[in-house]
Amino acid sequence: MNFEDAKRRKEEIRENINLLFLPEDVVELRALSDFKTYSGYFKDHDKLSDEAFRLDISGENGIYVTLNEVNPVLYSRRADRIRQLTKKDAATSDADIIRRRFLPVDIDPVRPSGVSSSDDEHNYALKMAEKIAAFLSELGFPEPISADSGNGAHLLYRIDLKNSGDATILIKHCLETLDALFSDEKAVVDKGNYNASRIWKLYGTHARKGDSTEIRPHRRSGIISAADNQETVPKKLLIKLAEAIPGRNRKEIPPAANSEITREGNGANPITVPGGKIPLADWLSAHNIKVRSEKPWQDGTLYILEECPFSSAHKDGAFAIQFENGAVFAGCHHNSCGAGRQRWQELRAMYEGEKTSGRKTVKEQNDNRKTVISSLSGGNDKLPEIIPEENSDSNQDDKSLNDIDTTSAQNSAIEILKNGDPLKFILDTFEKNHVGDRVVAECMAMSVASQSVYNTSGLHVSVSGNSGKGKTHACKTMLKLLPEDFKLSGTVSDKALYYNPNLKAGTIFWFDDTALSDDFQEIIKNSTSNFTESIEHMTLTTERKLKICRIPERCVWWLSKVEDAGDDQVLNRMLTVWIDDSHRQDEDVLKHIKRSEAEGIPETAEHEGIPVCREIWRILKERQVYVRIPFAERIRFSDVHNRRNPTMLFDLIKSHALLFSMQRETPKEDPDVKYIDADESDFYAALKLYKKISRDNGDMSSNLTKNEANTLAVMEKMEWNFVTVGMIQEALGFSYYQVRRVFHGYSARGLKYAGLLEKCPAISLDEMVYPEECEFGTARKKVRRYSFNYQTYREWITSPNISLDGDGRNSGGDINNNRQGTISKNP
């Protein structure tokens, strides 16, 4: 490369930086090689282009930049300079992004990993980018920055969104829509590019994967086209894209028809399919409608059609979906062809003639439910439509309550959701079937509610307590209040959940006193960490073909066990709550048993409130919303080192708001967005529960079991500097093995569960040797004791203050030091 070439390439990189960033932006430059990563933060964009050019000509695999607006404080990490990262060095994380500036669309050719694309693969990706840009243009999107990534194609659309959970979900849904519509066996839209801190190819630098060969060469990336005046995509258009394919909102899923459907094809005799559940793949094949690609979509199957059957003016854009309940939605995304509206009946009429047996049945099927909802809602069209079940006879719990009218339960549920206190009703119904443990039930209720809030990380529950104290009964009682088709319990093998075809998004998994294998704990970690998306397991069929199995998104996990339900990484994802094993609770349970026996009430009897609870949950599961916390910046945490607990408090606030969502108004400034605002009553309710499970009824901060917490409490109360096993046995009535577990933990199925010696820094083990007189003289006796450092314990156990700035009432409190709730107020 001569001087002029080098100068020209450096200037090209500089121009591309000018196109992507504002002059005052701080940008992280990151270079990846086989064994090293280089990073630096730049305010001086001339230095940025110089360093990028230097790294590129040195042969690094790829040169990248952060696309979105970085917190300028990060400039001080590596100010206008590059250095090789060590394990201790931090790079930009999602929390470091202030605003989102781009919707990043990356089209990547399908090929073996670790190699560059061929020319044919590369060109195919570029052509797919053109189709996507044309599709988005028809939706109203402005011209993007169109680029060649070196191996594939890029489209960058300018946006302006505050970095938040809502924005993350919105971008994720947009990319999922584009992936569903355009990805095929040759190229895919990368739907994983939704995280805010995503790094992006710096145009003008090379893409080097594997060795550069004649068939698969290394190429230099570059911008293909960009408008002089780049427009910003309005948020409404992003929402329109995210919801372009029906099914993400369950209200959009049509009910399954109840009529008989006739299909014929290939000259065969007509075939009648009873019950209206037409197999869409067979129907398309029978009528010679070619499918370009087939992929999962919202618990159903999406078919992208090879040619549009509705218009000869274009070929692409047509699709058909078969949902889990058997219902079908078909349409085309072109504005001239319906703009995505439902055209299934029209499609059937085109191929079956005038008889479209589904139309009238669908209307009749919904009339009764719509009448019920309309009469109670006063014409409020924001109430969720209750989708009929595929087979009402399948719900055995409902069949056992023949004296409870279903419509009456629906009426009561909607009335409570609109004008009552749904959480109190659910908890009161729980207590009519299970004595006490209201905090346990409330944690489970918040867990179920979190499934219907788009911008939560999900709330999962770990219930621990001594054997025979009611853990199993409490969980069973709460499960009875849920719709039958949204719960699963029992024992399963490690991978069995992946192969269950009946699992729905939003399922509640309950596992009782089950020793969790290492593999199963990994499944729980994966599912809880990726709450808003399904998790996949790839395996081979007997024909040696790849098969992808899935656990659907938005599932929550309830674990009940005598000791810890899993390792710390599992517990860190859960609301940890203890069953009440007090003497008072034992007496109350005994009174309840006596009263039930005297009245002849069978154990399996179900209270009349149970069907109402099921309808409440069914309605809320259809009513999925985003929840904003307008006062979030006023919430003060005195201890910020634990990033998990504040997130759980925020999710508790959102879940409480969801329960009362039918009593809240959608903010008028953006009526197209399906969100509600939490208010301060949600904060106080969430904080009250958070306080209880942080000390009195659980341990969110240190993941202690009830026995461990009781042991520390008695050592503190008795002011012991050390204890022996015998002292704890006498004070708490534990067996020798229970005390051993408390201090040393235990092992199960090859997994080690920590005890106080590992969890609590105030506890240490001392082995003392004492002389002891015996008949043979003086013997040396070894005694094991556990030392207790009170000061260290107080520093470790003290929980943070949580308060609400600018509030005139009690708002937070030291959760530990005063169990009655000493509250802190901040003016």
C-alpha cells in the first residue's frame, strides 16, 4: 500500500465515523484477534480513525465500535488510547449506554463458522438487504445507511430512544419480525443484535474470518449508500414493525373455528377434517401454494409463501400462521395488498370456492364472551378478549366445579379487576385452603403477574422450610388458583421439558423436593436469564437430522425444598421465601384440621373463589403490557453493590401494577404503546413484600435457609462468642445432622451446597484440644466449635435502606435492624 492509498483509506474511515457519530460522542473502539482484545475510548475522532487504521493494517480479525451513545464517564478508562485488555479491564456494558441511536439490521450468509463468505453468499445477503429496505420503506421507514459488512450486509436506521428495558424489548421484537419474514436457508437476519452495548463493524476496515482464499476472500467493509439528511424513525413505526406479524399480542390470535373443513388436492377425493383444526401445512401443499420458509412463531408456525396468492403485482410479502389453538391467520405485508390484515377467509374462498365454513362459526363462537365483556366494560375496547379454549372438556379442575357457572366467574373476575383488589382476593382465596403463609402466596402471585409484563426479567420463587411444615401444600394450593393449561409439576429428566410439545409461553413450573442435577440447574439458569425468549436444545433424530427443541419464553420456576433449592446462581434469580414453621403456625394448622374434620370437609374440597381466581389470571395473561415507573429515579438504595435486588424490587413494582392495570389509564401522550404507569401505591406494596422476604420471611441478600438464619439469630441473642453442635441442638431442637448441614452444607447428586462457614464471614471453625482426666490418666480430647464474630456479623447482615426521595410519608427502612420497620425519609 502506498502513501496515497493509506491516506485515502484513513480519510474514508474518518468520513464513516462522521456519518455515524456526533462530534462530541465518546466512542469505544474494540479490535478482536484470535487471542487478544484491544479497546480504547475516544473523544478525538481523528485519533479514533488513526488507531482503527493502524489496527486494521496490522491484520486484526475485526475492528468494531459501539453504535449507541456511551456514558462519557467511560472516556477515563482509556482516554484516546488503545490497550490490550486483561481479565480485570472492563468494556462497555448495556448499563453504560445512555441512548439508543440505531436499529441495527445485520444480514449474515449461512456458512460454516470461522470462514469468510463466498461471492455468491455475499451477494445474496446484499440482495436480501435490498428487499428488507424496500419492505421497511413501504412501512414508512426513511432511507437507511446501507453498508457492506465484508461478509454480509448491514442496514442502520437512526432512532432516538432512552436506553431502557422497554427499548430493549422493542428493538428485540423488531429484529425478530425481520428474522421471521426474511431469514431463509441461505442468509439470516441476526435477531441477537438487540442489546444496547452491541459493537458494530467500523466501515472502511476489513472482515477477516479464517484464511483469505480465492473462494472465500477477506473483504473490506464500506458504506454503500446513505441519505444526506438522515431522518429518525418515529417510535410508532418501530412498534408497527414489532407487531407486523400477528400473535405477539394474544388478543390478535383468532379463535379456532368449530366447523368441518374440506380439503382436496392432487386429484384425491375430498377429505373432511372434523373440529375445524385444519393442518395448515397440508392445506397449503394440497393447493400447491409453495412455502419459502417455515419457522416457529409465538407457540405456532409461520409460513413465508414463495409467491403472493393475493396479487400478481409482487411476489414477496405473503405469509400464513397456524397458532397453537389451530387458528390460522394469512395476509400480505404490502400496503397495496392489505398491509398485513387478516385474509385467511379470502384465501380459502380462492381455493375452496364459495364455502368458507369458518366465517360464521368464528363470529358465533365469540358473541357470548364479547357480550359479557362489553356489558361489564362499558364499551372499553381495551379490555382483553377472552379466547375460547380448544376443548373445554379438557379442564378437569373446572369440571369438578359443576355448580359454578363459568360466565359468572368471568363476570366476577372482571368486576374485581376493574373495581376491587385482585391481589387481596387471590390471597384471601389461598388462605381459605391453606392456613397462613400469606407472604409465600404473595411471592407466587407476583411471579405469575411478572409473566404479563413485557419489561420484566421474571420473578421466580424458592420456598424452603423444615419437612412437614406445609411447603408442598402451599404450592399446590396456589397452583389450584391458576388455569390448568399454564402449569406443570412433577418430576422430569434433565432434558424432558425441551421435548414437551404442549408447553405454552407463560407456563409455571413447580418442582417439589427435587434434587436438581447440574444439567437441570443450567436449564433453569438459561431460562431465567433469557426470560423474554425461548431457549433451544439441538439434538439429532434417529435419521441423523438436526432437530431443535424449545422451552418457550416467559416461564417462571417455583422450587420447594427443605434446604437450598440450588446453587447460588440459581438462588440469585429467585425470590427466596421461608415457610412459617413457628409454634403459633403449628397451633393454627391443628385448629384448621380439627374444624375441617368436625365439619366433614374433604381435603380435596375447592372454595368457590377458585374459578374466579382462574379467570383473573386468564384475563391478565391476555393483557400483556409494558409498565413504566415514572418515579424510579427518586428511589434511593443506600447499598448499590448488589445489582440483583434493585431489579427484583422494580419487577415487584411492575407486577403489582399489572394486577391493577384495568384500573389505570394508558398515558395519553402515546396511545399506540401498550403500557401503563406504576404509581407510588405499587412502590409501597412492593417494598412491604420486599422487606418481608429480606428478613422476616426470607433472605434475599445472603440466601440463607430458615435453619441457618435461626442459628445466627440465637447466637446473636445469646451473645455467644462460640457454639458447639450440642449448644445449637439444645437451643433449637435440631438433630446432629441438621446442625452439621447448617454449618458445613451438604452434597446431593454430586453437587455441593454451602453452609454458614461459606456463606457468613462471621463464622469460623476452631478445633480445640483439651486435657481430660480418665481412668488411664490424662487424655487429649478434640472439640470442634464454631466462633462467632458479632461485629463482622452486624456489618454483613445489615440490609440497605430503601427510600423514596421527596416523599412526605414513611417510604423505606432498614430491613434488618428493626423488624417492625424503621422507616427512613428523605426530604
